[in-house]
Amino acid sequence: MTIWPFTKTFAHTSENGDRPVLKTIVMAIRPKTLGAAVAPVLMGTAMAYSDGKMHILSAVIAFVGALLIQIGTNLANDYFDFLKGADEERVGPVRVTQAGLVSPAVMKWSWIVVFGLAALAGVYLVMRGGWPLVWIGVLSIASGILYTGGPYPLGYLGLGDVFVLIFFGPVAVGGTYYVQAQSIHLAPILAGLAPGLISTALLAVNNLRDVHTDVKVGKRTLAVRFGATFARWEFALSLIIAALVPVGLSLWLQGHYYVMFSLLGFLVLIPAFRRVFGNEEGAILNEALAQTGKYLLVFGVLFSALWVI
């Protein structure tokens, strides 16, 4: 029995059959997407620390749990999109199941194991935070699976944006704060709108890139439903509002004014805006996607550092 299903079989690795196992694993978990899990936990922990309520073990386990849920979602997405034929004309980064680097059976067990580990991490969080954490954990894992899985996948119905905004935003930041402070505060929930909106912008540019291939497989994303112009403005407005969230939060609380300087991180996005509004299409938008993902992590670090000053 293997602890990690990826180690079981890599029969089709490359033309000369020598692709390293580690490289395939990295491709499968998609590290550039993990900022969506890291940033909210950093922010929630910084806000708990500022209130004198930080709990280190809870913060670490929340971080591990968030990473596992993001990785599990990526693996499930790889698996279910393969089953639906959504990756046959792939313009984004390689999907390992579609590319034949991992068998569907191994990929299925991989996301099951990863979500199982996330659930184990959640046991401690539930012991500390009570039943609200059960619902957060169950809904987060279920949404990760149902994003592309099941008879009515969220991503195929154009509901992925709502899922991303909620679960990678207010739920992630507010939940991280709650499990440490053991109390609910409106500020972390509102702060969570920022990473949620940035993650929504990531999804918007992803869907803009894939709009032509998604149409062919019946994937009705918002970009497919309302067109490329809508996707571009969804991208722009999500990022602009996200950048202004710390400003509004600081003014509302009448404190934490240094957090307004997180606006400087917006400079990272200039190349991405040029790509998205330069009528670029297809694989070239992968660069805009990477730049937006980088901004999400930069924003999370800046917000967290400036909040505790």
C-alpha cells in the first residue's frame, strides 16, 4: 500500500519515459494556485494576532487544511474535466490526467486521499471551534468536489465565481480568525472580500482564456454566457474593489491606517491588465493568470504585515 497514490504508476511519463515523479506531482497540484489558500489564512491570523487572540497551533493547522483543500480541488478538477473531455484542446498549463501522465484511477484516489487528510486536519479545528467549523469544512470540501464533479458541476453552470468569492474570501479569512479567537468579528469577514475578489479575478481571466474551448464542451462559465468583454470587466472590477477593501476597512474601524499602503501591491497587476485589455486570447493569457496569482499572495502578505503595525 502506498501513502501517496501518485507513486503507484507513471506508465506514460514522457517520450523517453523518464519524467521525474516529483515534477509530475508539482504539475498536478498547480503551485501557482496555492496563493488562494495561503493569503486568507495569513490575513485571518494577522487579525487575530492584532486582537491578542492568535493561537499558533490553530493557525498552522488552518494553513495546512486550506492548502489541502486547494490541492484536493485542483486534483478533482483535473480528474473530472478529463472525464468530461474539457481538456482535450488545452490552452492552459498541462493537466496530468489528460496528458496521460497519471491514470484516471490514480488521480481519483489522489483527490480522495488529499480531501481525507484535510478532513483529519479539520478534526482538531472542530474540537477547538465547535460545530460551525464542521459546516465550513464540509461545505468547503463538497464545493471543491462539486466545482467540476457531480451531475450539476458549479463551474459548468457559471456558479464557480460565487463559490470562489465566498469560500476563498470571507469564509477563509473569517474562519481562520474564528478558530483562533473563538469569537466572530465582522472585520475579518469584510477583509475576506479582498482575497475572495482577487480569486474571482483569477477565475475570470482563466475563463476568458478558455472561452472557445469551454463552449465546445458545454461549460457555461460567465465568460461563455456573457462574452469576453464581460469577463474582462469582471476581472478589472474585482481587482479594483479588492484593492479598496483595506481602505474602506481602515476608515470604518478608524485605525490600522498603515494597511492602506497595501494599494502599492496593485502595481504588480499592470502587466496583467495590459494582457487582458489588449484583446489577447488563448495561451498568452497564462501570463496574466500567473501575474494575478502573484498579486494575491503579495496582497495577503502586505495586508497581514501592515495590519499588525
